[in-house]
Amino acid sequence: MTEHKRKPSYKELLLLILPALAIIYFGFWGAYQFVSPAPPRTITISAGNPHGAYYAFAQKYREELAKEDIELKILESTGSRENIERLLKGTADIAMVQGGTAFADEKSELLSLGSLYYEPVTIFYQKDLQLKRLNDFAGLKIAIGEPGSGTNMLAKQLFIINHVNSQNSTFLYLSPDEALKKLQSGEIDAAFFVSSIQTPLIQQLLRNEQFSLFDFERADAYAQVFTFLSRLTLYEGIIDFNLNIPDKPVTLLAPTANLVIRDDLHKSLAILLLNAMTLYHGSNDLFSRPGYFPSAEQTAFPLSNVAKRYLEVGPPFLMKYLPFWVATFIDRMIVMIVPLLLLLVPLFKILPPLYKWRVRSKVYRWYKELQKVDDQAYGKSLSNEEFKKLNSELERITREVGKLHTPLSNADQMYNLLVHIDLIRKLLKSKLKT
């Protein structure tokens, strides 16, 4: 019986492995088309006046992003309208925006990461004036913010419904610092501000006995008309208990400040910003309880899906426990890992039996040749010439079978084939004519 080689058929392995590798490669390639790009290392925020709250918070965001090697460039601006326009033009990726400053047709292109804090409307006026309602401002010189600022837009909206306009009053379009100077010098009667109550400029005005802070007696009515406004109360003494500032409760109106993004901002960067928002706006202030901000309420634009999920359940699992760039890489690769597993699991199940079948088929194909020899010898006696011819064919089959490379797991099929060859050889000898 011919000794065959008991070792793996590397050719058969390659014939199976190479197509499998090709399938995996094209699976990877196809899945990679859906992998989001890595977050950019540099992004831009349009903030506001360098002395205002928007700019101050933008600087804090920059510090937080710098911890993850993300550079946040800060652009000065005249206010919310310019910030929105920069987002729409693509010259900024993020912007600080005051509620109520967006136009309806812009709300499909930009998204909010949430409202950050209340920005009270504070109108300071010369103390000797008796101003109870907004229509009392008719005939006065009033600073209503720079053109394009949220302050300017809101001041006009509130004055218009009170019939205070540029025909019966003098409107001055000044920056907050310019308005403060002219108010202190007595050149103007009143100044309209929309800013965090903690802004140094507002704190300075609150402590100045030369001015009074306007009390919105009809705040509920204004909030009903302008739904982006909320009614707030600045309680007696809350600014300074020792000096009792203010000396009585003051009712205020307030939109919210929002962090607004382009809809193509990388979601990982949006989560970093949400982390910073939670850090700097999550504690309580004079008008909100701890944890209220950042909020999904009173947003200037539709809330992004990333922010919605973050505000409901917190940051993604990976970003809670892994460094930012590691978590981002894994998150991006998940879109490849899932299809890869869907490919590998079936392949690992199919390849072993397929390999076994391929090896067996190499053995079984020789049974067809052996059957031909058997058929030619069946039911008759063989002459010397016929015997030699069939025996020669049998020897050829034996030699070819001896060249087969089979693993030990298929040795039983090989030995069976050799036994059957030997049986046919004996059959041929028994049928030889004597």
C-alpha cells in the first residue's frame, strides 16, 4: 500500500483563506465609507464683546478643549446676529446666541446644544426719572445696543409694542461700555442691557446710587407675547446683603444664552462642549437651581440629537471612562467592528467544514477513476493485454493518490481509498486468464 503524506494541504488552505480575506477586506472597505472622520483639531467660536459674558465663557470653553488638544479660536463680534451670520456663512463652528434673535428660516440650518443661563434685561435710568412702564420712555435718550446685537433686537421689540420709537425718542446704538460712559456722564437718560447679572458692568451699575433699575411690572404679559422670555425676580439684598442691593425686589425679563452649532460639527466635539457647559453652567446662580442649566428649555434653535441624549442620560459610556481621543477612535471604529463581526462569525463557522469538504473531494474524485477500472473488469475474464492495461491504469491512480497531501483529520478517507485500490488490484489478478 502506497504511503501518502500526512500533512495539511496548504494549497487548499490558500484557496479558502484568500477569498475569505478578500471578503473581509471589501467588508472593511465598505464599512469604512460610513466611518465619520476624526474630530478637527481646531474650531472657531463667535463670541461677543471682549468685556462681555459671552467672551468670558468662550475663554473658559477654550481652556477645557485645550486639555484634549483641541484649539478653540475666539472671534469678537457685535452680538448674536453677527454670530448667527458667521455660523450660516461657515466662518464659525460655534456661537453664543441670545434667545429670540434667530429668524424662522434659519432654524433649519443651525442647532442648539442647550440654553446656558438667563440673561436678564436690565434697563438702568437716571434716578430722578419716574419710569413705571416702558411707554414712559418716550421722549428720552436711550442706548439700545449696537446694530446686530441681541440687545438691540430685543429693545426694539419691547419698545415697539409700547409705541416708543425713533420718531418720539432718541435711540443711540452704543456698545455696553459706551452706554455706561454716557449714562454716567448724564448724556443719555437710560441704557438697555441684556447680559448675565454677574457681568462686571451690570454689577457696577447695580451698586451705583445714581441709577435705578427698571422694574417690569407687566413681565407676565411680555413673556406671554414673547415666548422666549422668562419672568425673573431679583430679590432684595441678593446682590449685596450688607449694603442691601437691591433695596427692594425687582421683576425682570430674561431670554437665555445658547450655545449654537452648525449641524456638521463633529459629535465628539459637541460632547466636549456639553461637558464644559455642564461644568460652568451647572451650578446654581441667582435665578436657577443647581443642575437646571444647561437645559433643553428656551433654546434659540432646535436642540441637537447629541445634546438631547446628553441632557437626558449624560455623556456616552466610553467618554466617561476613557481618554477623549481613545473613546473617539473606538466610537468611530464601531461602525466597522459590527460588520466585521457579522462577516467573521459566519466565515469561521463555514471555513472548517468547507476545508474538510475540499480535502475530501480530492480523495473522492479518484473513486470515479477506480470505478472505471472496476467496470471494465466486471463480469469477464481478462486477457494478458487487458490485464496489463487495466493494471497500468491502476498503478497510475496509485501514484497520483500517493501525491495527495492530506491532514491527519482526513487520513481515514485516504486509507479507505488505498484499501479499495488494493481490492481492485486483487480483483484484476483473479480475473486474469490462466
